Amino acid sequence: MMGVSIHLLMDLTVAGFSLMIGFGIFAFVASILCSAAFFHNAKGHSSDATASFLSSLPFIVSTASSSLHHFLDFAS
């Protein structure tokens, strides 16, 4: 029977936390990109859609920045 050492448990714990942080960052970036794509395509295909998207871009960036700050505060 294999013995489970403390070192193995610590390695698995660190790997689990690393995966959670990595997947969290991936999900955050994917949600920002999906939101940008949605706002770009939801307005139709007129030239006003691009102007509308560009005018909403500072809101998307500020929301993403705020969410990232909350995530980093929570993680530390």
C-alpha cells in the first residue's frame, strides 16, 4: 500500500490553488472578451455600432479593472 506523505499533500494543495487561480484569471479574461464581442455584435452591423462600442469601451475596461482589484484583494 502506498503511503501518503505530507510532502505529497502539500504539492497537491499548491497545485490545486495554482489551478484555481489560473482558471480564475482565464475565466475573467474570457468574460471580458465575450462581453466586448457581445456589445460589438448586439448593436447591429451599422457604422453606429462601432461608435457605440468604442464609447462603451471605457466602462468595460473600468469594470474589468475594478473586478481585478477585488479579486487581487481577496486573493492576498
